[in-house]
Amino acid sequence: MVLHSNTTPVTSLLNSNFKMDVHYLPSNRHIKSAKEYLIDIIIIFLAVILGFLGNDFRISYAEKAQAKVYAQSLYDDLKNDHESINNIISEKDWLVAKFDSAADILATKNLYDYNEFIYYVERYMTKKTTFTSQDITFQQLFKNGNSTVIKNIKLTKQIASYYNRYNRYSEIEKANSENNDLSNVESKLFNPRDLTALDMNDASDFYKLVKRPVIELKPIKRNVENLKLFYIKINNAIEQMKNTKEVLAKLNIYGSGLMTDLKNEYDLK
């Protein structure tokens, strides 16, 4: 018995016209050279670098703008200080002249002829003629950790030095005030009512803080020991005024130099 199979022999398939689809890569495809890859890398590298540089430029510009704002504010503070110091020096000169005259009167013991003038001078001995710096910008810069805004190290040191000098001056004025208290003397020499009636504490003008007597006041008591002590107090006040005036004059010169350096560094107006 012969079996018939539906299976086509392999040789028949091979000998047939059977064809397989073959896919070829396009012949026009461009393959980059090493030089082109290098150019691509360089372009990417430059883009990244330029991005960093642009960001650094923006930060640098913002820092410089901030530094100029602080510098201008500090310059304005120093300018106000300069004017205030000049006014305080003028007040001290005026007081020294008055105190000198009072000391001469006490030395000659000619009190009765100048009774009202001595009252007048005594009230001015209790008035403060002290310079107070406008240091708001300095506080913002150095107390709040913003001192790095000023990149110029020399300028930063100059700023710190100015305010250190001011602090030393303030300590001198404070010590002078404590050492020249008149409370133990004035009640023993002057009539309290007449004395306090001369005060004009609401006056904005320093030269009007004490009213010049227009009527006769109670005579100053002639207690030798108390008059000697008062004389010593006046002479101490004169020396203190002269010393602090000298300190202020030096501070003013230093401040003027600092203003010039700030103006040149930041092109201030």
C-alpha cells in the first residue's frame, strides 16, 4: 500500500520561485565624521559655559547695584555727620568762651556785678553738647552681616575705623558727663527756683536752651568751699570741651576722606 502525503519536499521549495523580501539601508544616509562630533561637543560646551557666565554676570550686576545703594546711603550718613560735627564744634567754642568768662569772674571774686551771668553759665553747664552719629547704614552693613557687599577691603576697614573712632569719642563724652556732675554744688550756691526758671528745654536752637536773665536773681551764696568746687567744675568743663572738640575735628577729617573714597569707588553724586 502506497501512502500519499500533502507535504512538499524541501527540495521542491528550494527549487521553486519562492523569494524573500530583503530591506537595504538607504544609500544616502550621512555618517558623521569625528570632526563633526567634536564640533557638536564644543557647541554644547560653549552653551553651558555661556549659561554659567550669564548667570554670574546677573549676580555680579545685582551685587554691584546693591553695593552702590549701600555706599550712597553711607555717604549721606557721613555727610549728615559732617554737618552735625561742625555744629557741635561751634557750640563747644561758644561754651568755652562763656565758661572762660565765668572762671575769670570767680577768680576775681566779683560775683555781685555778674550774678545773673553766673546763673546763666551754670545752666549751660548742665546742657549736653554731644555729637550723635547717624549710623543706620553702618548697622545694616556690619551688624546684620552685610559687610561683604563692600568688596573693597581697604574701604571696609576705613568704614569700621570711622565708627570705632566715633565710639571712643562717645565713651569720652559719657565719662565727662559723669565726672562733672553739679548737683552737689548748685543747690548750695544758687536759688533753685531762679535757676530752673532759666531753662528753655523746648527750644530747638542750642543757643536758646537757657533764657538770659532780664531781672535780678537771688545773690549767689558766698560759701568759699563751694565756690572753689564750682570754679574747679567750670575749669574741668573747659578742658573737656577743648579735648572733645579736638577729637571731633579729627573724626571729621577722617570722615571727609572716607566720603571722598566712597564717591570715587562707586561714582556717587
